[in-house]
Amino acid sequence: MPRVRISDVAAAAGVSISTVSLVMNDRDARIPLETQERVRAAAAATGYTPNSVARGLRMQTTRTIGLVSDTIATTPYAGRMLAGAQDVAREHGHLVILVDTGADVEVERDAIRALADHQIDALIYACMWHRVVDAPEHLPARTVFLDCRPVDGGHPAVVPDDRAGGATAVRELVAAGHRRIAFVDVDEPNPPIASALRFEGYLEVLREAGIEPDAELHVHGATTTAAGGRSATELLLDLPEARRPTALFCFNDRMAAGAYVAARHRGLEIPRDLSIVGFDDQQLVAAELDPPLTTVALPHYEMGRWATEVALGVLAPDDPGAVHLMECPIIRRDSVGPPPAAGGDPGRRRT
């Protein structure tokens, strides 16, 4: 079926092509209301839709935003981050074009060039987790970094406030009365930036509470998986009873799930004998544990919104070249209670 042309609408409405163009592009202030209604009725009757490419060239905007990421489309966090970006785009009449590069540098370079050739209005450069990255070449001027930050600055960027998030997790345990609090960390060849930042938050709160850090209570799992969390927690539970922790802050929710397994293999009940706080609020993990896990949420949706609002110029950061730290809120569930001596059964053995 041939495409309906603007001349077809003009003929059906009995007006000039220029009048149809003005009405369909909302530039009809001087055109009588009756004529406007006749043009729109004719457009609806003929099935005419404006050529968005041509209109974009005239108005020097394509109403599109490119979102290039390493592996965001295949991670459990992708949905919330993309939802934030797409909600803002939709609110302002834009379409998000997503390209998942699979962390391939050549694919990334070609994607950025292709999006630039299509004259996107802005670009969001996203990563799967908080990273410092080298900014790719040929980025559009209106580029925002999402869940990562360029090593040399120069572009707006938004990342989770991992240090403050770590502090929030440990304050939750201190407020419950715990003094022997362990950090179940990760020990990978190239540990994520978040590991050091969350540990800084852990130490900050211990200092605030007048608790002397104990090196024995900072343990590492080989991976950020449940297996890594279980093996690290077993090291803690092997300590003499007087030196064991009464609470754990785990690097992420998957490691916390492993800590649950280790605790139960020792006959410990959560939170009666051991309190646990995770990080990420990972879907299908944190809320599904028994008991449900208290955790610190990564603000993926909020970061996606912030990046897109800045990219579109809806939001102007105070310092366009600075990194915006997004708050990581505590999600309280049922895995935190008072230490055993304060609220548990004094006769219950922690073996």
C-alpha cells in the first residue's frame, strides 16, 4: 500500500500543502480553528503520519536518545535502569535506542559512530556495575555516564554512593546493638570499586560507634557468589565463640545467601543467633530468602532517570563535570535482630 503523502491530505482538506505542514507540526497559531480541525480530520481519514526523519531534519532534533552499554541488557539490574531512562524519554517525547556491546571495544566504537550518524539528540554510556572507564572517542557533546565515571571527567556521570551505602548497612546493625560486626568482602583479581568504598563505610561507622576494627572480622570470598559468601562466613564461624561476630555485612545479596547456608549448617538461626545485611536488593534473591534479607538497595531506576534528565537538559547538575552520587537506601526486612546476649535465649549454644 503506497504511503499517504502530505499532498493527499491537502487535497482531502481543500487547503494548501503548507497549511497541512503548519498544522501537523503544531505551528498553526494563525490558522483558523475550523481549518485546523478539517486538516486533522483529513489526516486521520487518509491515515497520514508525518515523516519523523524529515521533521527531525527541519527542527534539528530526532527525538531519540542512544543508550550504549557493556552488558546491561543481560544483567538482573538492567530492567530498573532501563525503565528509569525510558520513563523520562517517554515523558519528553523521545525514544531510547539501546545497544548492548557485550564489552567489545570495536562493537562499542561502531555503535557510537552509527548513533552519531543518526543524529541522536543525546547519548547515555552505561556500565553493568560501578566502574571508572576511559571515555570512548567521538562521543556526542550531550553524553552522560550511567553507573560509571570517565577517568578524566569532562562529562556528567551518576554512580551509586557505595561508601554511604556501606555506612548505612553497618549503622543498621549498630542500632540493633551489635558490636562484633564482620564484613564479608570479595577477593577477586580485579575487585570492584564498590568493595573498597563499602569497606570504608564499614570502618566509618565502627569509628563513630567507638568500636575497634578487628582484622579477623574482615573476610573475603573468592567470588561474589553464594559459594564465595558461604566459604567466607565459615571462616568467621570457625573463630572461638568469644570472638565470633554477632552480625555480618555482606558485600552483596548473593554472598549473604551463602552466609545463610553457612549459618544454618552450624545450627544457627537468623536473626536470633546471627544478623545479616546484604547489598543490592537483588530481585529474586533478597526478598526470597528465609527470613527475607535486610539489604541496601542499588538505585538503578533513579540513576537511569537522572542520566536521561541530564542528557535531555531537563535537569541541570550543579557541576556538569562532576560525579553525582545517588543515595542507596536501606530496605528493612527480617534478617536483623539484637545480638544473642541482648535478646536471645542465654542457654542457646552457638556451635
